[in-house]
Amino acid sequence: MEQFITWDVLTTYASFVTIVFMVVEFTKELPIVKSIPTKYWSFIVCLFLLIMTNLVLGTFKAQDILLYVLSSITISLGANGLSNFGTDKGEWTMQKQQFIDTAVKIATETPTKYELGGVGQYRDDAFLFDCVGLIKSIIWGFDFDKNASRGGAIYKSNGLDDVGANRLFEEYCYDKSDNMSTTEIGELVWLDGHIGIYIGNLQVIEATSDGDDKVQITTMDYDGRRFVNGYQVLRWTHHGKFKCVEYSTPEYKFKKGDIVILNGWLHETNSSEQCVGEYHDYVWTITDIKDGEYPYQLNNVGWCREKYLTPYASDDFKQKYEEQSLKNKDLEKQVDNLQGKINKAIEDLK
């Protein structure tokens, strides 16, 4: 065992920091560990190893407990810093709307250029980004500061490591799918080696060397086909929710199964401008609700906005329905009277 780790190895600061870091990294995916802030779990590991080392080597002294605690704090911060892999939303997530708004502002109001490895550095009158650098810089706190490193973004902050596009999608996304027609606002869209932010209406914000060679708004089709300045360039293959973004569910007036009256347009998907048709005073059942431009699915046919829907049992509709029913009855009577007169005229002719 001389060539491996021994208790004597753990008597040096550098070795102890390395061992604590490796143990914490190895155990961080355990469910019970994920619920503990990293700095505290690192401290627990460190204190346990420190006490065990002194016990095994025969150097443990009860009066030194305070020193063990202070040493564990120092070593744990040296090993893992203040990063957190737990479930603390304050350190891990950004609100979806803030995430989208920042991306839109970068794409539409900010001078940018595409540069491989760019994470918001300001040079030659433009902020520099590559595809994954755009996403990382937003989560790291990019605040458009021309004089700050990375535009004000703090490197590796808010629980997001410095990773490439493929690893970010693999490790930091969930609810992944290759059905691009179900992509939701605020999700990340991905193809091998490239990544972007879906903002709805079949639009994607991405930093790319294609087209205008900057952060730009491109479009996609329902099957993932990617269009830059009107030309198809590759195809998005997957989408998923980003762990660093909080996808809070909005409050909806209606619920699944409600019967409603539609006066407006139905769309093909919950984020598509393409319409199925326009309907007035049609009775439908809500078959699904999903966050998007058009959150309500009706009879599995299409999707619509809430403002186009009225409860089937609403007083307004009842009154309108009753008025229409009375008109229909009057019309039926008129038709019957006319039919009677026609029949009488035919009899008279005979």
C-alpha cells in the first residue's frame, strides 16, 4: 500500500485538500448529499477524516476538538470553495423571464460578435460570445459592463461550471426530447456541438458564425430545421429544460377537462403562429395545458390563447345562447308558417 493513500499522507494540508475534494465530488450525486449545501458536506467529510486520521495515528486529543473544527472549515473551503451542488434555488436558478429577457437584449440591443471561447468579453466595440458562452455568461450574471471581465459575469458562479455545448446539454438539462414540435419557451435547443435558447414563435437566440456572425435571432421549423437569414443550416435535434432556470408554472384560469367556448384562432402547437382555423361560438374541451404562447389545447386539435375562451356555463354565453335560441325558434315558426302557406297554395291549385 506504500504507493497508494495512507494515513500518513493525510497529515499534510495539500493532500488533505485533494482527498476531501475527490470524496465530495464522488458523493455529490447521492440523494441525501444533494440536499446538503456543498460547503457543509465538505466540512463534514473533512472533520470525519481529520478525526479518523488522528485516532489511527494515535495523536487525537479531546482538547484539540476546536482546532479540528477550525482546520476542517479551512480545508473544506480550500477544497470546494463556496460552490453548491445542492437544491438551493437561490444559487442554482434564474427566473425564466429574466433568462429570456437578457438573451433578447443581448441579441437585439447589444453590439456582439461571434468568437470561439467568448463569454462576454468586450473588445473592438462588441461583446464576444460563442454559443455556450452566451448561455453561461447569462447565468453567471452578465450585466453589460464594458469595463468588467466577461461583461460583469462571475466565472463559474450560480452552480454552472465552465462546460462546452454538449456537456451542458448532457449534464445540465432535463426533460429532454427529440420531438422539436414540443419545445417550450425558455428551453435550450441542441445539435451536436451547438446550443441555443428557444424564445417562442419558432425563434431561437444563438451565438453563431453563420449569418451575421454574432448573437442573433434565428428561426426553426416544427421538425427542428434551423434557418439563418432565411437559409436552412443544419437541424436542431433535441430540446430540454435548463437546470439553472426556474420554469415556474403560470396560473391558468381554466383547467384540463373544462368545457369552453372558443372565439378566435386555433394554432398547430402551443408556440406556433401557423393556424388550424378560426372558430366562433364553438364548444370545446380542454385536453391539455402547457406553458407557451398558446397554452390551451382543445379537443387534441389545436392550441389557443386564454383570452379567446369563455366558460361554457358563463352567464354571458347563456344569455347569448338563449337569445339565439329564441331567434331560432321564431325563425322555425316563420318557416313553418311559410311552409303551411305553400302547402295550402298547392292544394288550391289542385
